[in-house]
Amino acid sequence: MSELEPFDSPFEGPNDPAAAPGDNRPVFSVSDISQALKRTVEDNFSHVRVRGEISRLTVARSGHMYLTLKDENAVLDGVCWRGTVGRLSVSPEDGMEVIVTGRLSTYAGRSSYQIVIEQMEVAGEGALLKMLEDRRKKLLAEGLFDEDRKKDIPYIPEVIGVVTSPTGAVLRDIMHRLRDRFPRHVLLWPVNVQGDGAAGQVAAAIDGFNRMKEGGAVTRPDVLIVARGGGSLEDLWAFNEEVVVRAAAASVIPLISAVGHETDTTLIDFASDRRAPTPTAAAEMAVPVRTELIAQVADDGARLQRAIHRLLQDGARIIDGLARGIPDPARLAQEATLRLDDRSEQLLRAKDVYLNDLRGEVARLAGGLISPAGQIGRKSDQLTAQVLAWRRGMTAYLNERSNDLERQSLRLDGVSYQRVLDRGFALVTDDTGDLVNAASAKHGQSVNIRFKDGDVGAQVVSSDGSTPPSPKPKKKPADKSEPDSDPQGTLL
């Protein structure tokens, strides 16, 4: 760094109390000094790398990040603008030892200087390992590495999703191994596997595969392989970032991590469902060997056939052994036929004997029974006699009733008012049919006189012989011959 020539003797001039009379050197204002310092610092420290420990880390609401870098003797303020914060390859933390790259600048308002950070990396493998261990313990405590979260890898996947760089040898190794073992359809999600933004791309690829819908235009993978070749701890650091580890732990699709060589370990290995020591080994985990599978199926088929043949042979031997203890079926059938014939004959003879016994018993019982025909004849005679007796009694009863009826009819006819009329009497009634006698008769009253041979109308006259008015037409009395009229009249 060169000396600042205008400030070699800032107080040597005419205004300097210690200056000799006649000093004509210029006098600078505070702003002039600040601007001169700013130009000098920025011109001479436009690109520097500074190592120190982070402290007082703050992220403002604006998104800008402020921090202090320190060592055992000094401190240096630092600022990282919002657009640069998202591109940093590491997530800064208090106490982390880092190497930052940027430019120095001054801040005249506080007479201070600071570094404007453009890049940041962890300083030293020891610091990286400490940060890695702290992060591992944190994620372990959250349960992201639990064994019960692990999913089984499908035996023969239809589609395999690969997250890796499209230009490296890793993809060629995986494809070559798959073709040798069991060719499958492969979907590649190209990402950067190192440097700024690599962690975000890997996490987005894992999440993108999981967001694919089953049965969509592009078939969703059955298993994922996240792969990268070997490298230093710094080269593999993207696979230690929380965003990648959380994406792997949240993956619904079974995931195989194949980052680095066999001795390399990253945090994604703990969150994945299976860890492969190399990308080639990941392809071997994803699919079986087709030729070996075919041979295994053929061998299993042959063993199954031999087992069935052996089972049938054992069954045949058992049947043969049992058959030796069983008599000849034809002979058994003949003996059974003879027994059947003998018992059939016995049954027929027994039937005849039984029927003969029944006939004798029936004859014996029939001898003590009265003939049904005789019983019917006697009962018929008894019934005939009863019918005749009934008829005679009924005839006598009807004759007696008929005689009584005739006698009563004669008596009734003898007392009928009609017989009285026949002897010369007459029946006098008013218009209503009521009887009229001398006491009740009124002068001029119309009456009806019934004789034995018919009715005539009349009018009552007074006893002095005066002629009454002409009689009114008389209402014909009701016909006494109607069924409901009294045949005896009202004489009685």
C-alpha cells in the first residue's frame, strides 16, 4: 500500500500552530479528507480476502446482512447486500471462522471502514467439521435421521429419477450400470452439484420429483438417486446444507444418496432411505441383475418341479403301502354280492311269513265282527220305522190343527158385524169412520150408512122435521176389504 502523499504532514501549513511563519500549504475540510481516504482505500483494496471469526451477525428487515470479523487483535465491520446474501455458498453463523472476499470501503459518517462482502467460505476443514457436527446434532434431535422414517426401495422400479450434473461422469456410470443389470426408464433432473446455488437446485429437484402426479404426462419415478462424484469437504458441502437434508427427509419417493466416494459422508446420507458408497453402487441398489433374476426364477421353477415330483412319488409310495393292507376289491364286491343275495332271500321269506300271519289275525278278528251289510240293513229298518212314525204323528197333528182352525173360523164368522147387517141392521159412521149414535148426531151432519148390500150417504135432520141444507158429498169410507182393515167393524 502506498503512502497518502497529501497527508504526509497534514498540520504543516500556515494554519498550523507549530508551523513557521510564511507556511503556504493548503488546508483540507473534513469532507475532503473523508473523500480522499475513501478513494485511496477503495482503489488499493478493491479486491481482498480476509479471514476472521463472525460475531454480531444481524440480518436487517431490508435483507442486508451486517457482521463483524475479528481475530485476537482487531475487528473489521462487514456488510453483505441483499442480492448477494442469497448467493452465498455457506450459511453464516456467529462463531464461524470464514474467509470473505470483497472490497474495502469507508463510512464517513462514523469515520470507519468496512468490507463489502461478495463471497464467503468456511476457513479450514476443522471449522467446517465443527459446523457439520453441530448441524448433524441439530437435525438428529429433530428426528430427521430416525430409522422408522426409512422407506423400502422397490425391487424392480419402472422409472428411476436421477438428480446430478448432466455433464459429469456420474450420470454415465449410472446409465451404464443400469443397462448392464436391468435397463429401466431414467428421468434426469440436471443440477449444479458444487458452488453457489447448488444446494437450492438439489433441494428443488427432489421436491420437484415428489410433486409429479401419478398417472400424469410424465411418469413419476419409483425411486430417486441423488449422486455426485468425489471431492473435498468444501466440494461436497452443498449436500450438507439444511435445505437439501430436509428435502431428502421429506421425500415421499424412496431416495438413495450416492455423494462422493465410500469414505465421504454428507448429511444427506443420514436423511436418505439408503446410502450408496458410489453412484455405481446406487444403480446396483436400485435394480437387480436381470440375468441373475431370470436364472433365479428358472432355478426356483426347477426346484419347485422337483419338489412336486418328490411329493407325488412320496404320495404314490404311501398309497402303495396302504393298498397292500387292503383286500382285493373284486373279491370284496363278490362277497358283498353273496351277502346281499342271501339277505334278499331271507327278506322275501320273512315277508311271506309276516303276511300270512297278518291274514290269519285278520280272519280271527273278522269272525267276531257283525256283518256291515246286516248292520246297515237293521239301521235302515229302524230309520224307516222312525220316519213312518214321524209322518203319522205329523199328519195327525196337522189334521187336528186344521180342525181347530175351521172351528175358530166358524166362531169368528158367527160374531162378525157382517152377519148383523145380514139380519137387517145398519152401520152409521161419520166422515172419519167413527160410529155415530143418536146422542152424538148433529143437525146437518153428513153420515154414511152401511147396509149388507152396500153404502149410502145421508144427512141428519132435526126432530122438528125442517129440511136441512143439501148434504155435502161424502167421503167414501175406506174399503173394509183391505187386508189391514178389521173384518168385524165396530159393532162390537
